[in-house]
Amino acid sequence: MQKQLAELMTTLNKNQRLSKLAISEKGFLFDPETGQSFTLNYSGMQTLNHLKRGESLEDTAKHLADEFKIPHDTALNSIEAFLIQLGRYI
Amino acid sequence: METNGHWEPPYIQPHRFGAINKFGKRSVKDNVVTEVFGVSINDLVAQYGSPLFVLGEESLRANVRKIKSCFEQRYNLCAHGWSYKTNYISAVCRIMDQEGSLAEVVSNFEYEKARALGVPGARIIFNGPNKSQAILERAIAEGAFIQADHMEELRKIEAIAGKLAKKVKIGIRLNFDTGFTEPWSRFGFNLESGQAHEAVKYISRSQNIILAGLHSHIGTFVLEPRAYAQQVRIMCELMKELEGMENIEIQNLDIGGGFPSKNALQSIYLPPEQAVPKISEYADAICESLLEGCKYRKEMGKDLPRLIYESGRAMIDESEVLISSVVGTKRLPDGRRAAILDAGTNLMFTAFWYNHPVKLTREYFGIEEETVLYGPLCMNIDVVRNSIQLPALNAGDKLLIANVGAYNNTQWLQFIEYRPNVVLISESGESHVIRWAEDLSVMMAQDNVPPHLEAKGKQRKFGNSSLTVLRPAASL
């Protein structure tokens, strides 16, 4: 799974794919490369915004764990699963 | 985007275009309730646990009085028979007895229960296709009004009445085609084929039984009041024919039940507020048809028959709710949200055919999505709602599932899980347990382990020891 995640992050960062995604403050996501749109839940929106700013998975998990008062491992596992889901769409 | 601090794993949902729902998404987010029948939901769960059935006495009595009033305003001589099978929790049956309803029972057990609850035999209507010799003897001796289902039963009743040297007034159940509902032809005597007339002839020749009632039941959750008008028309025509031919006077015209509640059948798109007619529309159709069909009696200066209706669901469905807690959440592979509840089809048998209303018990923020609500059973079919728009639920959240008063406290399953407490909120707002939650001793009370199967070193104490003593010697 770690190898899959590493490949995914490489793909998402390639050609600034991740940073080009447009995310509204209500969780609406538009992918200008494919023209597809999505809805993010709150934690999904936070996660993508952190990653767009270039933060690591670990740091993003720390932000979520602090905000929701959940264990760091829980946040990290969820973010990794989210990225795999994201990879199927983007 | 707002959040109320509740954690939901990050999720992305692609927008799909072209899937049009002409009714739109029905949101439950604005439908937050914190009290039920005037009592805090959180307090009830803290005191009695989850899941929890809660019955509102005030609501039930008000509904019963409203429905009875609808009929009594239109026809002088009415009686309501409380259909025990709808909900035979003792406190419910006592409320219905206090409200003046007869007890409508359909089995040995229900008859015995009605008597144990203090209902005199003369206030019991005894229906159903399986009445044993012993219970018929008791019912006849105690003056219950029996409505016979088949010829064998008629013969039994006649023999018992003869033995007791009594003239026993009975009714017969009929079945016929109204043209509106699927005929329930397995019950009673068929009119079109002549079985009903055959039964009447049999009774007429008897020295011990007297035909005093006609009974039929045209179906369940009948959404068309005209079906009842037609039912009553057919029954009145038969009544007139019989009273002209034989020395018969029909005193009871029993139209059964089948009036719908404000639940949403899964097969019907319209919400119940639009699909379900008002009870007054049924009363109009029935009483107008009855008055028309009984004109001949008035002309002859005879009394009108008593109208008996055996409504169960319409009386109680909306007066009971089920509080259930979320025990887990997940994403299904197709992207839908799912929540696992501590109550499923084991407690809500009616979830198989209704989309029960589900209400939230706290405020939520965030996106509402299509969600599946599963029950706790290890069965794929244990689905409380197959598709409902809900915000992200968390473990521990409580949901209120409405309109569960009919057929759930009787058809619930003792399967995998214990059945929970049932609580009554009295008219003064006090809560009373009216059926205790099950525990291991209840679940094992009827079990018996033969000596050669006993676990080594275990004391042989199984369930209720007094019940064990009653077992036949061979099994001990």
C-alpha cells in the first residue's frame, strides 16, 4: 500500500496536478483537466487543502487529529484511504 | 463549510449527471427532534438503554378517540374490536379496553391473554382459522362471539353447544371479490362459489347454533375507501337475502380492518400525506353504504345491525417510535454511506415493506448523502432504510424511527439479539416499562438440555427451573 501511495503522490504532484484542482469553501471540487466536478466532505476538503499547500501526509494527519481530537493513526489511515479513492477519479 | 466537531473520514463524491429524481431529495436534516412524547430522548436512553421502543399513551388514546368518533358520528351502533395481533403488549390491550374497544383475538394464546387481562368473554370477538377444541369450549362457555372460518369449526361449535345445551350465537367469515383488492380467499366461506350459503344452511339446520353475524376482511393497508363501500354493499345484500329466506337476524356486521396508517409503503412513490386518505373518508364510505344497505330494515321497523370494525394499524402505528443508536459507519464500495444500527428487522419487521420515517436527534452540519441504514443482524436482508439522505452519522448517535406501533411488538424476532425495553409515556409524562428487555434467562427459559449433553462440571440450571419441572419425564 505504501508503494501505491508513493506512486499516487508522484502522479498527483506531476505537472502540478494537485495544485490545479479548484476547491470552493463549501467543498465543491473542479478538476480543470478532465472537466469533472466532485463534492468533498469537510475532512476531505481540509485534507486536500493541506496537501495542495505541499504539506506531507504526516503533517496533514496531525492537523486533522488536532482539529477533531482523534488519534494520529486514525487520521493518517483515513487520509491514505482517501488518497487511494482520489486516485481513482483524478 | 461548517462542522460540529464530529469526525468523519475524508471522502470525495463524483457528481453524476442525468440521474433525475422527480421528487428531489427529501432532507431529514431540518427534522431534528430531541424529545418524544414530551420526554427527552437522551434521558430515556440513559435510563432504559438503546434500542428502545417508546409508546405515547396520550397520542394513542387521542387517535383511538378520533377514529371512533369518525364512525360514531356517522352511524349510531358501532363497536371497535382491538386487533390483538397488531400489538398485544398487556398495557396496550388495557388502554384499548379502557377506551371501550372489544378484544379481537385470533388464536388460543390471544384469547387466553385477553381473559388474563380481565376482558370478559362477552367482550371478545374470536376470529382466526385455528381454534382448538379446548379453547372453543372455553370461549363458548364464557360467551365470546365466535366468527367461524370453516366447516370443521362449525361442526365443533355445534357439538360443543349441544353438549352444553346452549344456543350459541355465532358469525361466519366471508370472502368475496370487491373488485378493488386482492381477495383474501383463504379465510372464511367464499360467497361467489356458494360456500357461504352452504354454511348458512348448515347453521339453519342446527338446533344449537344461531347465525347472528357476518364478517369479512378485504385486505391490509387498503388505500381506497370505495373498496369498503363495495364490501359493505355486498355484505348488506347477503344479509337482506338471508333475512328474507331464513329465520335469521344479523346483529353484527363486522368489516374487519385494513385501514392504512401514515407510513410509506416502499412500492408507493407519493408520500403518505398524499397517498393515505383520511379516516373520515373511510367512515364516510362505509357508513353511507351501510345506511343504504340497511334501508330495508328501517322500512320493516327493525333495528340496524351493529357495525364492528377491527382496525389495528391505523389506531396505534403513529403512537410508537423506536430509538436506535448508530454502532458503526462505513463506505460501501459503490460510494454510498452506510450506518449500522443496534435495531434492525429483528425489531422492525415492518421495515421489509415500509420506508419508516427517520428523524435525527441532534443538529448536523455537512453534506447529506444517500445512506443505507443496516440493522445489527448477520444477514444481508437486515436493512432498515435502503436509501435515505442523511448527514454523516457517528457511532453513538441516536435516530428516532417513527410509526412502528403496529405489528412490530408482535412480529419481532427473537433472533440473534435480545429484544429491548418497551416504555410507555403516560398522559402525565411519566415513563413506565411495559415490557422488560430480554436477557439470557429469558432466552434460555424454554430450553432443556438432556443429561448426556450437559457440559462437564457445569451445574445443570437452565432457564426457569419451575418450567423445567413441568417438562415430560422422558425429556428430563
